[in-house]
Amino acid sequence: MKLQMNNFVNEESIHGSKNDLFIHGSFDEKINIIKRKFQELPTPNERYNLLIDLGRKLPSYPPIYKTEEFLVQGCQSQLFLFAEKKGEQIYFSASSDALISSGLAMLLILAYNGETMDTIISKPPLFLQEMGIYASLSPNRSNGLSQIYLKMKLLAILNGYDKFPSLDRNKSN
């Protein structure tokens, strides 16, 4: 199913329902789509409103994962982040009590959903700096955004642990 998300990306790029939202393409292609859509907005206020709109589009989050283990520490609001591995790809879901935090999480989810552990840990979200996202946020929100990415990396590593045989306690060395 194709959909258009408030002109965020075109119908050929973004697919799914609210519970399964993603952008097709390589990591770099996804980043280019995100950057282009933010660059199309002429004012910081419009870009901020797009983040809020993204927060409204955040897919539903399983209540069972609203635990301390999935809480993003250092985030100004309460934000939970969960990841699961399907094949070699990692998929994220998040929940926050604040729309701007939800929007920031959704921005990272659009970039990193369906990527491999290697991509997630080796390609930091430099595009956010290039887009001026950090400059438009308070220091606390900037820190929270960085913490969301760090939690994504941690969850990607934990979900991709089979690449590290020494971490498998069921095997003898």
C-alpha cells in the first residue's frame, strides 16, 4: 500500500500503513529524500511543524515494551524505543509523550528502519547536522536526539549479536 505523508515524501518513496511506515531505497537514498523534503520548507517554523507532523505519524507502540529497558535515557520527554531483527534488517518502533520527541524519533526511524546492524552503527545521522536540525533544538532536545541514535545503535548491536560469536554463551571457545 502506498501513501503520501503530508508531502513528506512522494508516493513512490514511502510505503505502508501507520503501523508499518518506511521509505524504500538504500540508506543514502532515504537520507536524500529526507533532506530534500526539509530543504523544500523555507522557514525554521515550517521545518519544526514538519517534525511535529512526523510525531503524529509515529506508528503504534506495543505497550509491553514500555519498560525501563526500552526507555531512552537523557531524552527530555519519556521516549521508549524497541527494535526487532527480521532477517538481517532491524526495525524500530518508538513511543513518546511529546510530539517533538516523537517526530525526532520518527525522523531517525525513517532513516534507519530496515537497515542492517552494520549500517546503523557505521552511519551516524550526520544528515541531521547538515539539515540544521540540531541548531533548531534546545540543548536538552539535541541531547535527547543524540541519545535516541545511541539507543538505536545499542539495540541494533543487541539484535545483531550473532555476528559476534564470542558473545554467544551457548558455544564454547
